[in-house]
Amino acid sequence: MIICKHTWITLTLLFFYGAAQAQPATVFARGADVSWCTEMESTGKQFYDAAGQPTELMALLKQVGMNAIRLRVWVNPETDYGAWSDLADVLVKARRVRAQGQALLLDFHYSDFFADPGRQDTPSEWAGHTLEQLKQDVQTHTTEVLAALKQEGIEPLWVQVGNETRSGMLWDSGKIDWSKSGSAVWANYVALSNVGYDAVKAVLPTAQVIVHIDKGPEDNAWFFKAFRQYGGKFDMIGLSHYPETAWQNDNAKTAANTRSLAAAFGVPVMIVETGYSATNESLAAQVMADFMTKMKAISECAGVFYWEPQLYGWWKPAAYSRWGWNAYGKGAFTSQGRPAAALAAFADDGTGIHDHAAVSSQPLQLCCDLTGRTTLFNSCADKHGRICIMNGKKVVIR
């Protein structure tokens, strides 16, 4: 849940979907994944508003219009990468998200480093574990992270169980194995993903669980058809979309796929990663404006997250040099550390989480308990006798 930064907010009933028919997403997240920010700040990087004043990053992104933040979670990155995106680092950033009243998307990689279609490395602590042991590892890790956040009153609205899992997760045990046939191709991956799903629901019953793959412009229906056919569970589809030279075509295809996936599987679709080269700032602004316009016009689209916009155009973590990796060059801040023109597409236009009116006849209200944690409930009926804070005042629900 969102922490009680603004007690006046009324939210909609979030994403309860039937499989038979696509349902519209009742809110639209305008967000960013800023997981590198604490590492950048440790090197002396700062972020500045349009007037050149140093500004805390989450507050600055909120000024831009972003109402949601995505954070990745690694298991134990310290040995090979450094102590970034582990639980302790995630808590530091999540507290900053809470302070701005932004919604949180948590992205479990189930790895010590980046997980993507080309690498889904099992964490070093889990190496050599059997499938059953890995299932327990996933359950324990997911529960530990979410429980730690919940203990501080920070409850993500969305949780990814895996990152870009087109080829499975936790290789080799959880790899989608095309040498097999039928359900055996998917069995281990589905089993591990479902353990993550169940662990999320056990801690945060109303959180929406996302299964995320890459290549937004491609027809991805085959993946989710097989995943669901063989028992895979998900509340939402997550896609990565990185438009290239043919960006107009890429944007149009991703929009079309968003509609078709939502219709086919009866769940909302969220673009959990996007970005464009920082080489040409005006072109990047054009690309993002076009894409956001298309996605906001789709009622089943739950939102768009820019991947690491806070980079000064590019960023190369110190660990990259050890592996001979190049810098990442799709940041959306200028060389002076200010938001670039591409982020104008994320301006608050009334479509966001904090702005959307209730759609049900019994609207859900946002109530903050005396610890500062919020709860959504239906016209107070299911919280009889509860003391909470609404509109800045203590009230007893009768």
C-alpha cells in the first residue's frame, strides 16, 4: 500500500480481474526505475531542479509528474558487484519513496546481478540447490524482503516475480527447457514463479503480481498462453520496450500488443521498462511523448516506467570496468543533473494514481492508522471500530 503522505487521496479498487474479458486499468502509473540512484550518490552525484537547486531525487521526479517508483532487488550482490540493490539498500530507497507518497513497484530478480533473457544466474548462496530447495529459497527471500518493507509500513502496489523471464529463471533448474515437450518445457519455471506469486500474496494479499518479459513490440501471446496453460499465475503482464531507429513503428506495435494481450488474458499490461538514447535530447522527447500518448489512450494499460532516467545521459558503475562492459546510455537527465526534455511526457495530466476517482458505487477510502500505514477499505464498513486518520484528523470508524 501507499504510505500516508496525503490523507486526502481516494483510490480506486485496484485491479481485480476475471480471465474471461480484459478489464480496464483504473489507475495509470507514471514512474521510473531509479535503482542506481544510491550508488550514483555515493560517487558524489546530485540532482537539480530547473532552477539549479539540489533536490532529493524522488521529490524531483514527483515534481516532474511521476507518481510511482520501481526498485530492483538482488539477493547478495556484494561479492561481485557491491552492496547495492540488496535488502538494506532497497529499504533506504523505499523510505524515500514513502516520504513522497509515491506508489512502489518491487522487482525481484532472484539473482545477485541483473537477470534478463540472456542470463538468469542463480544466487551464489543458492548454488547447487535442488528444485525443491530453490522453491524454498524463493519463498524465504520474497517473504523476508516484503515483510521488512511491511514492518516499516511500506507496501508495494505491484511486485514482479522475476525480471525479463522469457527464458525462465534461476538457471539451470528453472530454465524453460525446449529440449523437452509439453508441460515439461515449462514445469520448473512455472513452479518457481508460482512460489514467488504465493509468497507475495501471503504477505501482501492485495499486491498485484507481475510476470515480466522483454520485447514489447513483438507478439508475446504465445509466452503467456503457455505459461497460463501449464499453471502459471499472474495478475498483470509486464513488458520492456526500448524503441530504436524505427521508433514510431516500435511504439505502435507495443501499443497494439498491449491491447491484444489484455484482451487475450483478461489482465492489465504495464510497461515496466522503457527508455531512449540520450544522444539526441529533442528526439528522445519526441519518442517518449509519442509513446506515452499511445499508452495512456489504452484503458488496459496500467502505466509506464522509465528505466533509470536519473543518469546524466549515461552511467557506468565501477563494477562494469572489471567485466569490460560499456556504459548505459539511455538516461533522461542532462549533463548538469537536471531532468531532460524526455521526462516532460510523464507530467501529471490527471490520469495517475493520486488523481483517479473511484469507479465503484462503494468507493474504497484511504485510511492511515496511527502508525502511519494506510489501508484501503470499502466505505469504512469492514473497519468498524477502527481508529484512523482521515483528512488529517483522528476518526473512529462507526
